[in-house]
Amino acid sequence: MGFELRREEILDAERLSALLKDNPASAAQAILTAAGAGLADAQALLGQILLDGQGIERDPSLARTWFGIAADGGHPMARNMLGRCHEHGWGGPQDVEQAAVHYREAAAAGLDWGLYNYANLLGTGRGVPLDHELALACYRRAADMGHAKSMNLLGRYLENGMACEVDAAQGHDWYRRSAQAGDFRGQFSHAAVLAEAGRVDEALHWLQVALDGGNLNFLRVSGPALLQATDPRIRAMAAQYAAKAQTL
């Protein structure tokens, strides 16, 4: 049996997540109705479920359209997602320079994901001139907002002294915070620091957590790196990383 969402429920991300899990088709229909009525949050969410094919037929092109509508209505996350569509070629041509424009606008609006994605382009010189100082500033701002992935990359900048003085202790602390906040790359970075300090049992714990949550690209890169460890227990985890990568 279907259901209708009240306006306050459309704006409640936690409620919507539960409804999409319980009855995705009915939830998608309600979101579509709310999006058509002009609710920017629903328009952004409609773009996401169209991109994912959650409760509705997957349509990246239409997802890009709805992200654009919501972004034009001032929705920062929709602006960020429009940038991702352009960066990765979802639902239309790939255009990294245009992605940078959207990320910059989302960052200017104070969105942590916009800051993170814009920093990624700045730090690699994709779509924008290479600018490690600005990338560092964006990562730091997003990390201060609690963005786990930015915490890990801020840690890397500090540990390596990129566009700043080397501060390994502070960098390692950001790895720890990233790990505890749930980023699998931060968990791997934290584990490496622990292993270097001889705290192997703790390192193994975080390597397992990273293994459980890591995506395919992470597993493919990180697995072989484990073979360089001095402790045989850590080297043995390389096989687990490789095995999981084959299942994804």
C-alpha cells in the first residue's frame, strides 16, 4: 500500500531514508510529487534516486536535470551533485572545468562536500590551476565541519608539509579523527601510523574496519601496499584485501 509524505517529512533526511528502504517505489512517487511542487530538498533527492535507480528507473540524464533545477533554486548539495555529474560524465558530457565551477559554488555556500570536491580538483590541477594552498584551506574548513574524508587529506597535507610546515603529530591526529568518523582511507592512514609505532594489534583492528568499508579502488591500491609492512600479520591482510576486491 502506498503512502503520502507530509512536507516536514520530505525535509527530514532520516525519515526519507527509512521510507526509501521500507517502500522505495512509493517513497519515490511521493518525492517526485514534492519535487514537482517545487521543494528544493525533494528535487535534490529525486536527482539522487534517479542517479542510483532507487525506487525508480535509473536515469542519469534526468538526474542531472533535477540536480540543476534544485541547484538553481539555491540547494548547495544539488549544486555539488551537478558538479559530480559533470566531473564523471553522469547523464551527459564529462566537463571537469564545469564541475569545478559547481564545486566552487557549493563550497562558497559552506557545504562540506563542495569544499572537499573542489579541494580535490585544486590539489590535482584538474579543471582548475593547481593550488595546494587553496586545497589545504578547503580541506581544513571541511575537516573543521566534521567531514571525515577531508580530515584524512588534511592529515596528509600536514604530515607531508604540502603548502604548510610539516606537522606530523597534528597530521596523525587528523588521521585518527578521520578513522573514528568513519572514512576507510582515514582508517588505513591511522593504521599505518599505529603500525609504525609498534601498536600492531590496534593497526590490525583499523585495517579490518577499512577492509569492511572500503570500495574497489581503495582495495586495489591499498592491498599491495600492505605487502611492504614489516609485521607478517599485516602482510597477511593483503590477501584479504585482494579477495574482497574480487567480489566487488
